[in-house]
Amino acid sequence: MPEALPTGPLTRLPSNSLLTRLPSNSLTMTGRSLRLSRRTVDALITALALPVLLLLIFVYFFGGAINTGTDTRYVTYVVPGVLLLCAGFGSAGTAVAVTEDLKGGIIDRFRSLDVGGTAILAGHVVASVARNVLATALVLALAFAIGFRPTATPAGWLAATGLLLAFVLALSWLSAAVGLLAKSPEAANGYTFFVSFLPYPSSAFVPTDSMPSWLAAFSDHQPVTTVIDSLRALLLDQPAGTTPWLALAWCAGILAGSVGLAAALFRRRVG
Amino acid sequence: MPAASEATGDTGTTNATTTTTDLAAPAAIEATGLTKSYGGTGTDTPVPVLRGIDLRVPTGTVFALLGPNGAGKTTAVRILATLTEPDAGTARVAGYDIRTRRREVRRAISLTGQFAAVDEAQTGAENLRMMARLVGLRRAAARARADGLLARFGLSDAADRLVRTYSGGMRRRVDLAAGLVGEPEVIFLDEPTTGLDPRSRRELWDVVGDLAARGTTVFLTTQYLEEADQLADRVAVLHGGVIVAEGTPAELKSRVAGHHLDLTLATSDAYLRVRAQTPHATHHDPRTRTLTLPTDGTAPHVRALLDELDPTGTDVAHFALRTASLDEVFLTLTAPTTTHPKEPTHA
């Protein structure tokens, strides 16, 4: 069985510095995370099927009874909220994947190959964004089929897409940080529940002025509401004011905080 | 500390390696006074795991760190592989200091631990190609390296199956292959055969022998005396965080009788008679009338022992010969007296 290994000098890439290898390593790790996502069938189904089901439930079960106080159809009102819910579910898998890595021996192998934490986490985050893009496309396609009729300008679409991507990116990094914090994949799953829950106390499904005043106060000022209000305004071509900028600032803040937290946690937990 | 080792002749694996260890030969691993405790935050008192160990592994040799669970073997490996920082002590691996030249050390080594460091949801080939890319190989070269390693480890047929579907032995082999992608100078194997069936264990031993024959330095930990005996040029026994014995397998075996003779005596009187002659019995139980004696396992020695203890041929009802368990090795190595009569004479 033992066969001679192809000998000869290693044809390594010219530069070996950690920083110059970061893009190439991140690309390799992204390929890995995408393959792993594709093969974690149950998680993939959750990330794709749950938003679709929720869209149907809200439109057909609750939608008839909800008065949004506007003359837009409920499906058009609710789609931005479902998209954010979907971002929550989609990025939850990142926390679990990161915790799985830490639990097994593979993180030590990566470290001994001198692969930095940034590349490992970036791989998971990019895969998470890819999963979300897929889920978002699915939800949008279904929404159009059941009567979602946005009136956005091309610029509005572009801005909405950009904002949604920023939100997904921020949430995925947050999820990666949570994965580094959690002791087990089950715990990681539990923590991400809170993130998935955030769209409920927001303007996602009902106008916040229908809530008790203390809840409305929270809902009006939490990031999900600003992102949803911005998306709604952009997609329906309504005046959005400064809300999109506020939403973008929220995303940037969450992103910066999560990246910093993840870096610190990675150093502490992995060294 | 390293004494010049005699030619052992029975290490069975490496004929390419030097049998006489030159003190001046470059050491692949050199450690002095490694100390590590865990815990100690808050009100806990720290639990010492390593209490100051010295190691020297010449380049191109196979070194086995032998010890039971909890002896500190994994901690020692993790320190040498720069994954854990020692509390005190210094070490150089492949010529680089493990504290100040971590990155160089990591590039020069590979570590295969007790937990498979490959992705279950990737195929064997995907795992190896990924590792090869991370080592810095270009796409085509990475593919060639992966194919070469899969062939060498007998995994070509399983290359495109998910690792999830592999047997325990195949997993261990693909894991080891993943560690070899970067052609490391020093390979750490932490309990490479724990949990494997005998056939897979044998296959893994072949691989280690093959590596050693190519001049790679191998540092392995094991709970099995037999494994250390089969593979290693030198063995150190780690117990309670200290090295209690070090030498070639032959040297260690001369300190610990390799076999044990279990005797069941016919009557209680017979038990007492024989017990009186055998103060060095490693086990004795009057209730079951059983005694265990160290022996070298050769027929003349066993026959002479039986004749001497039971000249009438009536006292001993049953006997069984077996190899020493690791427990007995430790009992012997940590006992106050470690001398055993080579001849069956009892004063």
C-alpha cells in the first residue's frame, strides 16, 4: 500500500506572510464553508424553508386580521420583515458552524498550518451571506407570486439590496462571535434564538403604534425596525428621510463591534 | 539526561535511523523543565499536570511518550506544538523556540490529535486539497499532493466519499495524511491508535514506520507498551507529571519484566507456602488463592519458577502467562525497588 509520495520541492506561493496569504486562505475557507453548508441539509432546510413558511403564515393566517393603517396590501407590507427574519435564521447556522469547529480538532490543525482566525471566520461569514442571498431570493420569488408589488426605482432596489446585505453581513459576524462564546453547538443555537426573535418586537409584522407604549418605545428604537422601515420606504418608493442612514449606521456599528468581539474571543479561546 | 542508547535490534521499524545516539547530533525536539498547571483561577488550587519534564529527541528518530490517561501526555504534545503555553521551562522544536518562534515551529510540524482534525462533511480528497491550498500550494499542485497522499495511505478508492462514511481506521489515516500535506520535519501523533481495531492499528504502525524510514522525526504518545516497543527508538514513561523512566524499549523492558505469571493455588495451605517464598509478587489475594509474579515469559524461566515454588507438583492448580499491563509497568517503575531476579532464585 505505501506508495512513494511525489517528491521534489514544494511549489509554494511566492509569499508566505500571513497578511498576503489572507485573501487566498479566506477563499479556501469560504469554499470549505460553502461545501459544509451545502451538506448540512437539515440546517439548510431550516434556513430556506422557515422564512418561506413564515411568509405564507403571516400573509394568509394573520394578514387578513392585521390592519397596517396604510392602503398597501399586507404581503407588500410584510416582505421586508420576513426578509430580516430570514437573515436571522440564515446567520444562526454560522454560530453553530463556528462552535463545531472549536469542538473538533480541526481548529488546531488550521492553526498549525498558520491559518489566522480571520480567514476561518471570514469563510463562515461569506458562506452565511451566500445562504442568505439564496433564502432571500426564494422568499422574494414566492412573494412576487402571491402578490408582492413593490414600486421601487432602480436606485431604490440597489439601496435596499445594499442595506439588506449590510444587515446580513453584520448579523453573520455577530453570529460568528456568538459561536466563539458558546460552549457547545446546542448553546450556540440557543443564543441565536434571540437574534431570530428581534424582528417580532419591531415594525416587521404590525405597526409599532399598535403595541403597548413601553414595547413601542423599544421597537421604535431597535435596529431591526430602522432597517425594516428603510427597506419598506425604498421598495415602495416613499420618502425615507434619514432612516436608511441610521439603519446603515446600526449595521456598521454591529459589524464593527462583532468583528472586534470575534477577534478578541478567538484570541482568548484559541490563542 | 539523554544517555547514549545501545543498539536495540528489536525496535522493529527503523533501520535507517541511527542506533547510536550522538549527543552532538541535532535534536528535533529539546525541552527543559516544562511545567504546566491547570485551573487556579478564583479559589481553586491549580492542578499540576507537568511538573518539570526534560526531553531530547534526535532528528530522524521515533520517540514515544508512554503514560496512562491523565499523565499529561496531551499537554506535553500541545506545549511542544505551540498550542498551549507552558508555565515554566523552555523548548526548541525543529530548532525554533516554542515561545518566540511559534510560526516557524508551526510550519515545521504537524499534529494529529485524538480528535480527527478533518471535516466529516467533506470528502477525503476535498479535505486534503483544502489543507494543501492552506499550505500555499497552487490548485494543480494541491490536487497532485492530495492524490499522492491518498494513494500512499490506501485511500484512493475512498477519495470521493465523505469522511463521515469512513471507518475509524480510515479516518485516522486521512487525518494523518492531512497532517503530512506540508511535509513537516517533525510529526506529533497524540495517541494515534487509541480506539482502533487491531488491523487498523497495524496499518497505522506501518505508516509510522514508513515515515521514520524517510527520516521524519516522530513524537508519539501512547498508552500501550507494545506500541512504544514496536515503533520507538526511545521511550519515556510519563507518570504523575514527571518522567519516571527513559530509555530504549530494551532498556525499559530490562527494568520491567515483560510478562506476568498468574498462579491459582490448590489449597489455602499451598497459598501460604508459596506466598512465603514470593515477597515480590505484584498481586496476591488469599481469598481467591491467586498470586502474580513477574517473569521474562520464556519457557525455561516459567518452568524453573514453577518447579521451585511447587517442587511436588501439587500446590499450583492453574497458571496463566500474560504480558504485563501498563498498570503493572507503572507499579514496577514507581515502586521503591525496581530490581527483579532474572534467575528464579529466591533468597
